Amino acid sequence: MNLVNKLFLGLAAATLVSASAFAGTVTQTIGPASSDSYVSWTRQDLGDITLAQYTSSITGLNSSITLVDQGWGYQDYGNGVSVALYDQGVDLYNFQVAGASHNTTTQAFDITANPSILAGLNAALGTINWNGAPTVQIELYTTPFGYPGWELHTHNDTLSVTSVPEPASMALLGLGLLSLTMLRRRKN
């Protein structure tokens, strides 16, 4: 095998290894985090996940939140923890993953059990112009109710997001296959 063929084979193998590393899904996790709020409407960031360039879809999003509204005021499930998709700091889509009552509870959220939320999140993701190299993040946050007597306490807050970085991975895979085809033709 001459040097040119060895170089092509090396390039093809490296490209295929790179493509296979990116062709699957990417899972990112944050947490555990916690927050304590007393009579506040102030948004509190519990953690952010930055999505890979050209992410085409979210296939999974799971959270686990332990929370309580320990105040003496009324209670409302809306006093809780939410998730938002951001493009350059602009809120594109958000939804609640846990709501507080006066009893401490641990609540799990699985987006695959909520197909309309998953569809809405992916529709919002589809509006992003990746050519401008945006910073796209998924944020876990609280916006506690600011009424007198209301509180919000969260503990062991975790978020896991599984995404598909496309079409860049498909381009890498195509380049690898093209390199193998060229190598085979040169060999024949």
C-alpha cells in the first residue's frame, strides 16, 4: 500500500471515528442544585446546559426536584421549578417541571410522557438559525411567588437533557463514507 493510500485510509478511519462519536445522542446533566426564596418574584437560575452547534432535536429531558412552599400563605402549584430554551438569552419556550405545596415532595418529570411539551420544545429549537453560531441553552430555574407568606425551597434539583447534534454529524459520516469510496476506487 503506497503512502497516498495509507493517508486516505487514515483520513477515512479518523473521519468515521469522529462521525460515530457525534452521530449518536448527547446527554448532559446539571445538579444537584438548591434554592431558598422568601417573598420574591426574582428568577433564580439553578443551572444551564449549552446545546451543541446544529442540535436538531431533543429526545429526552428528565428532572427530579424536591420542593416545598413552607410559608404561611396560600399555596399554588405554579410556585415551582421550570425549564426554558434560550437562544442568545431570548426565551423561546418554557414549561413547568415541578410545583410546590406545603408538603415536601420529590417530583420527577419525563418529557417523553408529555408529547405536546416535547413537540413544542422541538418546534422552538427548529426556529434557531445555527449559521450565526448562537449560544443555545436549556435553563432550570425558579420564579418564586412574591406574595406575603409565600416561600419556595428546592433541594437536590437535577436536569438531564438528551439531544441529537445534526446535521453536522451526518456531514462527517458522509465525508467518511466518501473517503472510503475514494480509497476503494483508487485501489481498484
